[in-house]
Amino acid sequence: MRITVNRLRCIAAGQCVLKSPHVFDQDEQDGIVVLLTENPAPEFEASARLAARVCPSEAITVHDE
């Protein structure tokens, strides 16, 4: 699994951080998503997928590799 984020599309809702805090964070200045790891550990894959599904701006993409 590989994750990418589109920071230009992000609306800083913070749902990704709530669902998967080991994979996502928010910029302290503007709240925009910060990707902590492009390739999350297996134990964080489910929460990362959930974060992508609940993102209101669809700024998170999960690539299955």
C-alpha cells in the first residue's frame, strides 16, 4: 500500500487525523493534511483506508501495490 495526498484539495477538516493519527497529521499553520508515512505499517493500513474514505474533499488516495 502507498498513500498520496493532494494538499491543494484538502479543506483541513481533520477527519484523516482522527481516523489514522499514525499516518496523517495537520499543518499547525493552516490545518492542511501532512502525510507522516507514504507506506504505513500493516497494522495502520485499515485506518488509513478509512481515513481516505471519510475525507470530505477526497484529498487522500490509496494505491494498492
